Amino acid sequence: MRSVGVDPDAAIDPKFMIADDAYYALCERVFREDPEGPSVSIRVGSSMRCDDYGAFGLAWKSAIDLRGSYAFRTLRARLDQCQHI
């Protein structure tokens, strides 16, 4: 984690982001070096709650079905873009 600028001992900052190339390089290294590397994303994803996914999690919790959750997320993304203009 430190190799991509994440301090595992620091408080969680949901606004902190790493560059996509650093993220994929980290994933490749984990997959290569950890015997269970390919299952890391499945294990991490299964440990997360809907609230950990931000707007996607809200969409999953509030929509009637999966199609509705994607429609809600699309609408939310458009509204977010309007606020930044």
C-alpha cells in the first residue's frame, strides 16, 4: 500500500485517490507475488458494505432492481457533472 502512497495506519480519507496506473501496477504485483492473488479482489469486495461504494451503494439500496440502480447512478453522475460546471 505504501508503494502507491497509501498509509495503512492513517485514518481513511474517502477523497484520497491514487492514479489508475499505480492501482493496476499494485494489482499486478499482488496477483504475481501472493499465491492467492487472483482472489484478492473477490475477497475484498465481499467484505465491503453498500455504504463503502458511495453513490453506487446508495443506488443498490434504494432501487427496485439492478436496472433501476444503474439508472439512478447514471442520473447521479449527470447531476454531479452539472455541479462542477
